[in-house]
Amino acid sequence: MNLSLILQMAADSAGDRTGLVAGNVALDYATLRGHAVALADRLRGTGPGSVVYLAENSAAAPIALFGAALAGRAYVPVNYRLTDGEIATLLDRAGAALVISDRDLPGRAVVSPASLLAASADAAAEAPDDPGAIAVELFTSGTTGEPKAALLRHANLMAYILGTVEFLGAGEEEAALVAVPPYHIAGIMAVLSSVYAGRRMVQLPAFSPEAWLDAAARHAVTSAFLVPTMLQRIVDHLDDHPHKAALPALRAIAYGGGRMPVETISRAVAIWPDVAF
């Protein structure tokens, strides 16, 4: 099976349900699929290679993920905080056919994230059915050497989603706040699991405690994923702004990516005693 099946099922069964909110952009599943189909059509006119996403969180990231899958290309989100030289090296390693970025990258085929929202199509050729094909290529941080590539195949990701998430099992009031960057595995899985469950995704372009708390309140967020340093910064911020802790819709916070200090999680539980951690 191909990852694009996740979006196809959501669009066919609940096309008018809002699936993604990013800034002032709100997309239902049918519209999200239309943008992904347009990208896939564009990719079929290019040479072989991967689709690289080199930007902050935006509505373009899920479009790129599903559009790449529809076209049978690997999706490669790259850390936009790296140096120009490091980015150039990773683009070469990824065999980039198209880069989605607002940067000027001489010698590369580049389109802006905004351009993905300007194109839509109604139909697409059938997605390649190659379960062993690479769906997502993630590079490690490279803190202890050259970044290593983790290869995530369609079969692996689909097995995880189908085995752990109930299709359209989320209520229309449920919303997941995605604050990790698009090159983080949690960001990839948030897109796939949210779309399959029918849970609205609220994307934060760049994390800050203020932005996270504001988005959680404004969009009545019910669940979120945080790495320990993010949760630490949020609870520290609430020491000086306790009124911002009122998040009545919040039900659950998942955390990972590193060891959680006992003091941090204890403070968070005290702030939100009715939230599951």
C-alpha cells in the first residue's frame, strides 16, 4: 500500500471536514488532496529523485508528503537550521528532484511552499503500489558525525497507522497541535495519524511557549506532542503568566525524544491535573 491511501480515504469519506489549520490557512481533506494531486502531476514531469522540504511547518508540508507518495517519490524533510554547506550536501545525498523552500538555491529546482497552495487538481494517476519503496527519508542531526539517513518505507508506515489508529475515530472537535519541526519523526507521524483518524491538525510554524499556549487556546486543542525541552519552556513561561494555563479543551500531552526530567513533568501535572500525560 502507498501512503497516499490515507489521504484518499479521508477525502472520500469526510472530504468537507477541516483537516489542517496553519496560520490563516484552513484546508478540508478534499482540498488537501487536490493540492497533493497537483504536486504529484508536477512531479511526473520532472526527472527522477526525491522531494525535499526545506522550510518551517506550514500547510505545504503535508501536501509535499502526500504529493510525493502519489508520484512514487521519497519525501525528505531537511533541517532548515543547517548551514548552506550542510544543506547542499544533504540535497546531493537525497538526490533532490524538487526542493520546496523559500530559499534561493542556485542550480536546484525550487518551488515555494505558497505555490503548493496555489495549485489544485481533481484527479491523479493511480499511486505506485510498491510497499518496499522508500516513503520518507529522515536525516539524523549529525551531532556525533555525518548525518545518517533513516529510511521509512510505505509498508512500515502503513502497518503502523493501520495497526494503531482507528479510521475517522476522532470526533470533529478533536485537534492535535503539531509543534515539532517537519524533519522530526513525530511531525511525520502526526500528519499520518491525524489524517487517518480525522483529527484536525493545528501546525505551529516555529515553537515558542507563547505561540504554543496561544494556539492551544485559540483552536481548542485536545492533544499535543512535546519534546522535554519544549515542555520545560512552557512550564517556565507559565510561572510568570499563570493565566495562560487555562486550556479547558486539552485532554492529553504525549512526550518523547529525550529523557523527561521528573521536576518538569511534575510541574506540568500540577498545572494541568486533568490532562493525561
